[in-house]
Amino acid sequence: MGVAHGSMLLIYALVAIAALILLITRFKVYPFLVLIIVSLLLGLAVGMPMDQIVKSFETGNGNTLGHIAIVVGLGTMLGKMMAESGGAERVATTLIRWFGEKNIHWAMMVVAIIVGLPVFFEVGFVLLIPIAFNVAKRTGKSLLLIGLPMVAGLSVVHGLIPPHPAALLAVQAYHADIGKTIAYGLIVGVPTAIIAGPLFALFIHRYIKLPESNPLADQFVSKADPKPDSELPGFGVTLFTILLPVILMLIGSWADLVFAPKTLPNNLLHFIGTSDVALLIAVLVSFWTFGAQRGFTREQIQKFCGDCLAPIAGITLIVGAGGGFGRVLMDSGVSKQIVELAQNEHLSPLLLGWLVAALIRLATGSATVAMTTACGIVAPIASASAMTVKPELLVLATGSGSLIFSHVNDGGFWLIKEYFGMSVVQTFKTWSLLETIISLLGLGLTFALATVV
């Protein structure tokens, strides 16, 4: 059996994705199993060596889980402590009081943009979802109306605004000025987040009915009547505990400005600034601020930690399997094929950056992989191109491309689907569409900005 080449590869990839969606939506096969089966069959169909197929799937699965399993585990513990202590309720009621119930979806977007700056999408998501569940319960509004502006805010900073790690990589690859990139990123990102977040949520939540019961929401929303104000942790303490990982990661990213590289203090700051360590520290702090201080015993805190992990086991497996599928697509040569197609089309560097990132994102599912790979390909082409383009705008165009249409090979897709309690089709209509709006608007506004600067 020969190895598939050229357009056949792309056809196989499309068939695999279609089969995946069909098996999950129509035949209701558990996503984790479908992702493994389709990945293996795709590898066989395109003629990958048999001993490589499983290895490729395991590598993608492991690479995805290496980061996400720890983040989701620690983030869920922090969320559970926040929920049990009443911290999530405190933040929810404070936001509702400040912004009013009418504008709460705007508040969620603003909070997400702030929290999302130094952290990867998944980290921001697990930090904020308990608050979204509580706000939705308090206001009686659809989780979509509260949650979609939140994920839009997180997604925009992920793709467009340094010091977010993904955007920082692009800044380095294109030799862009970080200050200008942040300024342009906000000019493009804020209107994009407003349209894809609150405005889109106001429209779409009317058409999508979420199920009555959501087992994950039950983890983070206390069943009892709201506690009196005096029994809730203070807003300052709560905010400090939630933002602690964000603060630590920011400090980590500034380490080189404060201490000489490779010195002990510098290494230490980098160490505590990694998402795993920062979240671990925050969880330990929460045992005091949300636990001991609220009168919980050690046994109760232990129980909270154990209880909250059971519901996320399924999600974690599915997210990992999505990463495995993405990796098989990559190793089978699909991504390379896509890149060759894009390169042959002599486009403006901005459009090329967007297109290459968009195609890699569709093939591999990862915005970060799309962004880093696209930068590596487009940077030399852009510098050799006759058309001069500001490198900062290339960062934005590539970032916008890396966010397009999140689907079944993206861990984030399954994260959103499970937490929101949606079906695959509902997730396409909400989350995938929201990502596509961000991607296209980001590109459009970047082109508009290119005519001015």
C-alpha cells in the first residue's frame, strides 16, 4: 500500500473529520473512542508506517495532556475551593452589583481580557468558569450569554495581544516591536472581542437551548441558598487568590528585566511563573484563604479536591485524544501539503500569514501550533517580499488566522462542549462560529489598520 500524496492527503483528512463528526453526532459514539479510532484509520489510509501511527497518536495525546491535564486539575481544585468557600459567589454578586444584570455579559468579557493576558486559554478558562456558572445561576440567564463573552475575551488575547505566550512567539519570529504590537493588538482586539463576545452572545443564546442539568456546573455552584454576605470571603481576598496565578505568570515573564538571565533569582522567577507552578501555589494559598479561614477542616479540603476531579476525567481524556488526532494529521503530511498550497499562491504577506495559520489551525486544532508554524514559514517569505509590511501587523494577521473555526481536533472545542453541556452541533453553532468571527474580523481590522499606519 503506497503513501498518499498531494490532494489525496487533503481528501483523506476531510473524510476523517467528517467521519468523526458523524460518529459522534449521529451515532452517539463516545468522543474519546471515536478520536482514537479515526486517528488510527486515517494513519492507515494515508499509508503511514504502522509502527508510527500509534506512536504519533500517543505523542500528540501526551503533548496536549502534559500541559492541559495539570492545568485543568489544579484549576478545577482552585475553582472548587472558590465555590465551596463562597468566593465565586462573592465575585459574581460584586460584578452584578457593579455592572448591573443587564450588562453582565460585558463584565465577563472585560474580566476575561484581563485574566487572559498572561495565561494560556485553558488556564484562563478553568479560572473563570466557576464565576460564569455562579453569575448564570444568580441572574437566571443562559450560560451562553455569560460564558461566550468570557471565551471571546480569552481567545482574542490568546491570538493577538502579547505578553500572551502565543502572541509573544510571533513577536519574536517577525522581529516586531512588542509595545506597538500591544497597542495595535488592542485597537484590533477590543472591537473584535465586543462583536464576537457580548453582541454575538445576545443573538445566539436565543436559538440554542442548553440542557437543564449540567453536572459540571453543580461542582462549582453551591446547592444551598445564597449565604449571607458576612459569611462570604471578602472581595479583595477572593480576587487576590484568583489572580495570584496571573500575577505570578506576569512576574515570571518580566524576570529578565529585573535580574540578569541565568542567575538564581531570574531562574526562580521563571520557575514560579510557569503555569503549573503558579497554579499550584494558588491552590495551596486557597487552602488557607478559602479553606482554613472559612472554617473548613483538613478532611473537608481533601474531600473537595478529590470530589472535583471525577467529573473532569472524561474531559481530560477527550481533550488529549483531540491532540492525538491533530498530531496524526500533522505527521501524515497533511499540514505540509496545506502549507505548499498556500505558498504557491503569491499573496500579500498579511493574507499569507493569516492563510497559513488558518490552514494549520484547521489541520492540527492548536492555535499555538498554528501560530508558531506559520511564523516560521511566513517570516522569511515576508522579508523577501517586494511588499513591505509592518511586522506588528503580521503578528496580528497570523494570530487572527490561528483562531479560525475551532473543531473536533482542538482540545478547546471539547473543553467548551463539556463545560457548557452542549452537543457537538451546538458547539459548532456557538464556539466554532465565535472563533471564526474573531479570525475574519481580526484580519479585516488588521488590513484596515495597515492603510493607516
